[in-house]
Amino acid sequence: MEIKILGTDCAKCKTTQMIVEKVVAENGVDAQISKVEDIMDIMKYNVIATPAVVVNEVVKIKGRVPSESEVKQALGL
């Protein structure tokens, strides 16, 4: 599974990344997590408000910091 966190280096983006990493670790998910900070790359996903979470090239969450349960749902857990 490929997970991308879209967003600049803001506090909400960092929090989102920590939540995603925690859910992945706690559930033993085999995933590659990467951060996309370049605005042009973020715009390719039609995301205007960050942070956003992309799972296997599908935008699952955008414009807010997700809860752990939302991340689990986005990952299909």
C-alpha cells in the first residue's frame, strides 16, 4: 500500500502524518508513507486545502486533520 501525505510543513500536516504513521504501526499495515510538499504536485490531486491523505493514488481525506478511526477507514481496516 502506498500512502501519501499532501501538504506543506504546517502543524496540521505534521499531525496528520503522525496519526497515519501511528495507525499503520499499530495495525501492522505494510505501507510506504511519503510526504508531498511541492504545491504543483499537490495540485495534481485536485486538492486545494491541505492536509490530505492519498491511498494508492486515491484521495481519501482532504482539508482537515483526520481522526485515527477515519484513517483506519481510509486504509480499509
